[in-house]
Amino acid sequence: MNRRAIGRLLGVILLLLAGFLLLPALVAAGYGETSAIGHFAASSLIAALLGGALAWRFRKPKEAPGTETTDYFRREGLAVVGLSWFLGGAVVALPFLFEQTFGPLGFPSLVDAYFEGVSGLTTTGSTVMSGDVIESLSHALAFWRSFSHWLGGFGIVMVFVVLFPTGGRSLFRSEIPGVSREAGHQRVRDSALSLMRIYVGITVAEFLLLWGFGLGAFDALLHALATIPTGGFSNYSASVGAFDSVAVEVIITVFMFLCGINFALYDTLLRMGWKTFWRRLWGSSEFRWYAGLAVGCTLLIAGVLWAQALLRSEPFAADPPALRDYAHAGTALRDASFVVVSMQTSTGFGSANFDVWPQFTRVLLMALAMIGACAGSTGGGIKMVRVLVIAKAALVGVRRFIRPRAIHAVRIDGQSLDEGTVAAITSYFALWVLVFLGGTLFVASFGIELVTAGTAVLATLNNIGPGLAAVGPMENFAAMPDAVKLVLSGFMILGRLEFYAAVALLVPALWNA
């Protein structure tokens, strides 16, 4: 294990974050928010000093001409990726700490600031802020919340790979699972650059559409920055529902759905054209199930809401107060489609308070959020392809029990998966279940009722944002004890790294020389 390389790389990543902290300082300058300028400048300075100190302390020794080599590989890549998210969350939290100390925000604890920072960077979207606090944020801090989503959705390590491609293969493979072992340095950099172009292009497209359909430039920017990484932070307490615009909801729904698709398919579109793109898209069983679940659950939930409204014996009186009148099928379909896609992609935007919907729909939404979007997307969850593999592996197990001498294989899109791949996916799911159950017991041990405890763990572990009951779409995590918030912050990072890069930090073999 090359600890010098790890320290140096972490230092450079902190320096990158220090540079990004200057962007909201420019926003503050544009809106004349002098105190916010100081908060972000001070945060940038702290990150730069820490990053510079690490980079200098662990600088690379000068090598003889012609002997330059890459001094970090798989283990170093895992360590850098895992540690960078914990450190990155702390850096993102710095402006909130300054706002707590010198501004009107008034976070009750340092843990709250870290929770908010990690939630932003991991694109979770859970918050400790009440609605009135969210709407009182400075433009700079509101921008930083959404921009932290956008930065975390692409990946701070991916930014490093684009800027410093030498040795980037190990980092790229640790951040984005599935990259070929044979990929050369230039190919890795090209892949990262291609993903960045797609990511920026989709963001710009959504911003222009939202702006063109009536949102102010600032609101359009913030919601585009939070949609593309499927984050969910909004500068309004009612989230997207504050706009009460069908056009805005349709635009955001479409882009949430698009960002739940494997981004490698968009790379195919750019390199090979529409014909190959459509063939691979419709040839993907993962996409077909992803789209089918979205459409099917939308129609099912809309039907339940509409039927409940029609069967209501008394006149509609908005009881509970947050419930809409779904006697109009269009209203039921509008809210159901937005909420289903928002939860399926783990974005967490809200247009209606689904926590007051019928129990069946609430459970279905949580199950949908647990499954999540496609692999290779910015969405969270277990991922659709893993669920397909687990389901098919279970069926193969039954067939093997019936006919033990026959040859059985798990197939996805006509391709047989090797047993190692299937074992890795089933191990991932087993690990997910153990962490979910253990986390729920831990949260419940603080006297928190079971629905709140379970959905709080689910919301953070799968980077969803809202849960149910006390952490529902119109509530927040402020009432959770500090110990619970710290554990849930760790769950956000676990979910963002899909377990292995984070869990590897706890394995002694990773650090042994």
C-alpha cells in the first residue's frame, strides 16, 4: 500500500474542492451577499490549506529521467475513492458551519452541517432544514446545495481522472464499477471526458427548457443541477410543487427518467448514432423493466388515487390537509407520474405529499425506491440489473433443485453470466440486507418508531432523500439524535459507493503493505 500516493491524491482532490467553493462566492458577489462571500472564501481557504499541506507532505519524489511510473493501483484507488467521499462531505459542510456560527441559519449542531454536506455530495437529498429555513437561504448557499449534488453525481474522483489521467485507471475502476481491466490510460480519460460531456449537455438542455417554460434563471439552474444527478435539493419548501406548473413537472419528470438510464447508452448515441442506440436500448432487459415499472406503477397508483376519490362518500374537504382532490383522473396521473419517477430514480423531488396517500401506494413507492434505476446511471437504489440477476438466480436455484444434473445458467440479454459475477451480486444484496436490518435496529433503539426508522435507513442507504412518517416528503431529519445522523451520513456514502469501496476501508488487508 502506497500511503504517500494516497495522501498526495487526497490533497489534490481537496484543492479541487477548494476551487469549486469559489463558484458560490461569485454567486454571492452577483447578488450582493457580502457575508456569504466571506463564508465561502474562508471555506475555500481552509480546504486549500488542508489540501496543499497533504499534497506537499506526500509529494512524489523526483525520479530519474525515463523512469516515471504510476505509483498507485487498485488498492490505492479504493482507498482514495472511499476516503475522498468522507473528506469531501466535510468540505461541502464548511459553508454551513460558517453560516451556523456567523449567519442566521442556526444549525443546532456540527453534525447537522456534516449531514447536510454528505447528503448534497452523495446526491441523497435528505435534509435537516425546515421549510422556512430552506426558503431563507442566501442565493449562494442555495446554489451550493444544488451544485454539491451536481458535483457528486459526476463524482469528484472522476473530475480528477479527467484533469490528471496518468494512473487514472485504478481510480476510474473504483469509482465506476465494470471498467475493463485492459483499458489503457488514454481510453479511461476518453471515457471520463465522454461522460462529462453528456452530463454537462443534459444539464444545459434541462436548464434551457425550464427557463423557457417560465422559471426564473436561478430557479431553473438550481433544479437542473439537482435533477441530472438525481439529487433532489430545492430552494422551496414545497419542492417542485411550489411552481404548480404542469410543463415544469413534465420537463423534470422526463429528465429524471433519462438520468435513470445507463449513461453508457448515451455514449453509444454520440459515437455510433441513433440506430445503434435504439437497438441497444430496446435490447436491454434492464431498460425494459425500468421503463415498464415506471409506467405500470404510475398507472396503478393513479388508479388507486382516482378510485379512492370516486369512492369517497363525503364531499372532498382536503382531509388530511395536504391531500389533493384526485376525482379528476388527470390530476391523479400528473402526481403519480412525477412521484413514481422521482422515487424510482432516487431524486426525491416532490410535487405532492405521498405520505398521506393510501398505505398500498406508500409501500409500493418504497419498494420502487429500493429497486432503483439502471446501473451506470446517476440514480440510486440496488439497481434494476442486480434485481433481475437475483431473481433469475433464485429461479435457477429452483431448477437445479428439480434437475440437479442439468446445466443451468443465469442469462441477461442472451448472455450467460459467470458464477463469479452472480456471486458478487448476491453477496452485494446480502450485505445490503444486513446493513439495512442492522441500521433499522440501531435507529429504532433510540426510541424512534419502526416506520420512521426503517424508511430513514432506506432513504439514506439508497440515496433517495425522503422516507415516510417523521422523515416523510414534507418533514426532515432534524429531530434525529446526533449519533443517528452520523450513522445515516455513513449510509449515504455506503449507498453512493455501492458498499465495496467504502467497506474496503475497514478491511485490514487493504492497508497491509
